[in-house]
Amino acid sequence: MSDQEFLSQEEIDALLGGGDVESGEEEEVSDVRPFDFSELESIKKGGLPGLDLIYERWVKAFRDDIRKILPKINMVSKESIYVTRFNSFMFKIPMPSSYTTFTMKPLKDTALLVVDSRLVFTIISVMFGGPAKPFKVEGREFTKLETYIIKDFIDLALATLQTTFSQVYPVQVEKKATELNPALAKITSGNEKVIISECVIDIDGFEAPIYFCFPQGMFLPIKDVIYSEFSGEVDEVWKEKLNELVLETDVRVALELTKKTFFMKEVLEWEVGSEIMLDVSKEDPVKLIVEDKEKFICRLGKVRDRYAALLQQEVQKEEDE
């Protein structure tokens, strides 16, 4: 078999690429490109009043807790809660940063806590007497000391999240791993939507963010809690005052001995002094009525010169209805 029967490399490439072997002209590249609408970043602010209230509570509790460890922290505030795509969120995080994955059982999926590198370096700077201002940190990883500071900060943030979230829905927050490589902290596909809660830490006037990232489907089992409004913290002073007012409210109490039916002509014949026979003995059960509700079954009695009723059984009929 001669060498001419074999195809050349150019001919093989042309066949695989669908090109023309004999044509030496390059195919003209068009400026028109297909557009994929699914790649658009979709950001939706608001619409999560339940989660918004949870993080309002979280920033207050975390501010008090973290200042016991780092007194230089002036304020912790909630910046915004919004929905975006996971890739778009990860691209905005500067390097290096700390990525901590955690779960919230019984909810499925894995969430992400991102601690901005500027926050870590600023905390360390003020701890050793330096200024609270950012400086360039590109090109190096965290040291052992910086990693230790991150660990304490993250553990406290997650513990506070469990406490505040459990006031609305009981969860068990468990830390899985802390990574410095964002590729190892991928909690969902890049095009999937996630819920971002962005909070800001103020250290002597310098502000740096931290982020909580949740897959959008993570809260579907408790969507009534996350996507709807619910009552905030209970004011204990108001609650005590309301309780006092309720206890001091006058109510009308009546003892129904029996029920009898009369004709109108009999009622018209009644006069002062007329006797109406009720046919009730002290052994017969009678009803105690509070306002217009039957509340108790009683026994009729007498204590000294006063008639009395002994409560024997609570009436459940009205409550069940």
C-alpha cells in the first residue's frame, strides 16, 4: 500500500472540522454571537422579610458577643439581603478570603460563610496596635495566627446564627470545613441562584463585609417563615403590663341552674311573689357561664349565708368548636 493512500494531517483536520481541504481561504468570522438569557445575573432585593428580621436580630446579638473578644469592633450592621447567581457572587470576593461551609439541620443543602480578607487583616492590625485601614494582601495566604483569628470569629458567628434562627425555626448549625481556595467551597452550580445576606463590620471607622450565602432551594421547607412577615421580639415590659390589664378586666359570671319553657300567657300571669318551681336539687349538675361561654360544670351548694358552686369539670365544647 503506497503512502499516497493515507490522508494528510491537514485533510484529517478538515474532515473532522467539516472544512474544505482544497479551499485555502479562512472562514469569515461573524460579529453576531448567540445570546443565552439564562446567563443574565438576576438580582432581587427585598422579598425576604422573615430572613431579614432574623439577621436584624443576628447583628444585634453578634455585636454584643464579638465585642467581648474584640473590643475594637464598633458596630455590626446588616447591609442587604438579595438573590443573585452563585458565580456572580464568588467573582466579587477578593483573594485571599475565608470560605466556611456549614449545614443547618434539618434543612438540606450546604450554606457558605465568607469572611473578607480585609476584615481579617484589619482585625489583626488593630489587635497589635496598628491602624484600622486596608492594605494590599494579594499574592499570599493566611498565616497560622490569621487562621486562628478566623476560626474564633467564624465559630462565634455560626453559634449566634443558630441562637437567633432557632427563635423562629429550630435548627442545628454545624460547621463542615474552612477553605482558602474558592474552588473547594462550591455549594451549588455556578448558574444557580443563591440568597446573600451581606453584613458589615465596623472597626475603628473602617468597614469590611462578611457574607452568608444560601442556596435558594434551601429554605423551601420553611418558605412561610422566610418569605413572610412574622412578629418580632416580645417586649417583656409590654407583656407584663398587658397581663396585669387582662387580670383586672371585669367579666360577667352567671350560674345557670336549669332551663324551663313557659307559654307567653303564663308569663303574663306572673306577679310579685309568684313562685317558679325549678326542680333543682343540690346533687344536680349546673353550668357556670363566663360572659356568653359555658366554662364549667358545677355542683350547687351553700357556704354560711351565701350560695356557692363547686367547680367539677371544664367544658371543652366551646373551645373545640
